[in-house]
Amino acid sequence: DMNDLILAVPITEERPWLVFGACRQGDADVFFPDSKSQEAEALRICATCPVRDECYAYAIEARETYGVWGGTTEKQRRRLLRRSA
């Protein structure tokens, strides 16, 4: 299960905020979408997440290339990173 995979990474030191993420509830596979409907569902969940800003900052800093992070899609982050380069 993807939730277990996410927590397998040592998060307590690097990303302690992750345990408070709305993505911890339900199916984490939604955040690595295969369809636009899954992507839309992930973005809806992110919209109410209490650690969305921290997640977004992490995704930009780590240059996450896959998945929905901090309320952004892969395409949105690529565009943002290109603009800041």
C-alpha cells in the first residue's frame, strides 16, 4: 500500500509535517494519478490539507517529478521550475 511506502521514508527528521497531511487518509495512490479524475481528486484533497504549504515547498525544493504535491501537479511544478531557472 502506498501509505506504508510513504511512511517507510525517514520522515520524522526531514518531513515531520507529512504525518499531518490529508493524503494520509484513504488511498495514497490517488496522489500518483493515472487519470485526470484521480488528479482532480488529489487536488481536492490538497485544497483542505493543513500542511499544503510545507508539502508544496518540499516538492519544489526536492524537484519532485511525479505525483501531486502541495496542491500542484507535475506539469504545474515543471512550469514553475522552468520560470525560476
